[in-house]
Amino acid sequence: MNLVYEYDHKHADNFSIELFKQFQSNIEDIINNVYNELLFPECIHNMPFNFLGNGANNNVFKLNKNYVLRFTNPLAICDWSNLSSIEENKSLIERELFGLNLQKKLSICNNIANIYSYGIVKISQNNTSTIILYSIMDYLKGSFLNYPKNNYNPHDVKLIMKILMKTFIFLNNEGYCYCDIHPYNIMLTDINDISTLQLIDFAGVYSLSDGKKKKYLNTIDLWYLGILCCSLLIGKSIRTDLGSFQSMPMISINIKDENLENNKTPFMFNIQTEIIYYKSSTEDVTKYYNEISNIYFKIISTYPEFTDLLNELLGIKKHHDIISTKETNELVRPKEKYEKLLTLPIFKNNH
């Protein structure tokens, strides 16, 4: 195997340049190991490469006690002759690179993870080639929020919510919506220290100036922050979709639908009617709302002090408070909403 590497770096500061030089041989060793694992799986046990984990489009490897390396879709190196895979990979690279550029810009916020050296790697062999992304980041030793199953007490949850809301106010001021809130995109720098919370993975972020998505973007972070709050209080992950949402259009559920009107539960969660990613049957939607409502009632009966917070985040209204579709479609201004939430009694005397 003779792989040739060409780098298109997206950083210019001296620290990032020197950091890349320090780990360049490690990066190429890891690429070689991944390539061999995919082509010759029976050999991989001879070539450990400090694999830490993976997400939907990324694989993460430990470089040393301070830094990790993240590759975007290293599987692409085995699909060089597949034209559809090449186009799909190109689109993925563009989206992930947007996220890296944005994260580098926004990491001035203490609760957004730093990105240092990053860029595009063109890998060639004979007359074929592919591209992948690399980035070098801090090694966040505290692992993911709520993983493995941590039992956060109400005091912890209040602090987590407070930090996240302040972080989303910062994002809103910069003109962005995060759009991808879940425990695997939130990590802790230090073990058991919630104040070191860090947001990672900005590939799903959207600009609030996107007119077509503006209403959707103004509500999605609020809803999913409410779901995250519920998840932390009950100590387990809550499903936030009805199925796969890969490349599927976002739609609005018509609240006048007869099947939904016969069941009052969906009307509790008005914001969610605007942020469904994909088309689903009314039966599936009703079932999902029933599941969420059961969780909601369980939580507010156990932690009544969280009622106002969850009501605001989840957009809960009583059925008789819904006067018209126009009212439920009222534009939500996230910054104002977060600032209002931060004044709730639940956050008083909490750090």
C-alpha cells in the first residue's frame, strides 16, 4: 500500500501549524491503520490506533493525554471508485467543514469546545483519490453528558440548563441555531465537573438568517433543551424522533387534523408541531406525544420545581388555551425566551 497525502489546512495561527507538525506522522499512521482495517480486517489486531469512539459521520482517536484527532468519514477511503459515494462524501465534507470553521470562530465562548489544527486531506493511491477532513481538538476527559448513565440530581440539572441557555444566548447573538442538542454532543472537560460543559460538533448548526427555516430554527433548540432536561431528570435518554430522519424534509403537523384533535395530548406540545423532521402518520405522532406527555407528568410530579421551566421549553399550553393555528405559530424569539427562563425561581441561588 502506497498512500500519498496532500493537506489543505484551514488554520493560519502558529500554534495550530506547530500542533499539526507535531502530529502529522500520527495522523498518517492512523489513516493507514483505518485503511488496513477496512481492507484486511484480519490484520487489524496487530495495529492498535487508540480509537476512542465514533458519531454518525466521524471517528475519534487519541493522540496523547491532551489532544484527540477526529476524521470525517474515513470509510470514504475505501469507496474511491464509487461515483455516488464520492459525491455523497463531497457533500458531507462541505457540511462538516462549515461546522469546523464555525466552531473555530465560536470557541471564544467558554462552553464551546476548541478546534485547533484542521483541514482537508486528499489521499491518493495510484490513479485514484478521495478527501476526508481532520481536526485536532482538546481531549475532553469527562466523557459525554449522561453517559455512561449518570444520575444527575436537580441541582446538577439546574446548572446544566443554566450553562446551556447562556451558551445558546451567545449563539443567538452571533446569528446561529445549534439544532442538534443531545447528550452525545455535550461533553465535560473534567470528570464529574459539570461547570466544564462543552458543546461539540457544529456541522448541524444553521444561520438564523435562513428565511425558509427561520420559524423552525427559532423553536428547535428550545424544544430539544426541554427534552434534554427531562432526560437528565429521569436518568435515561429520550427518543427525539419517530424514526430515521436522514435527508428527509421538515414538515408541520396540521393541528386541525381530526385524528389529532380527538386526542388532547398533542396540544400540550405546540412547539414540536413545527419541528418534525419527516413525514409520519398521525397515529405515530399521537403515540409519540403520548410517550412524551407520560414522561412530562412523571417529572413534574417528582420535581414540581421544574414545571415552569419545562412548560416554557416544551411550549406546553392547555387545550382550551389554543385559540387558533395562528397563535400556535407565533414566532418565538429564542434570546428573549432564554433570558426570561433564566429569571425563573428555579435558578435562584444556584451557582
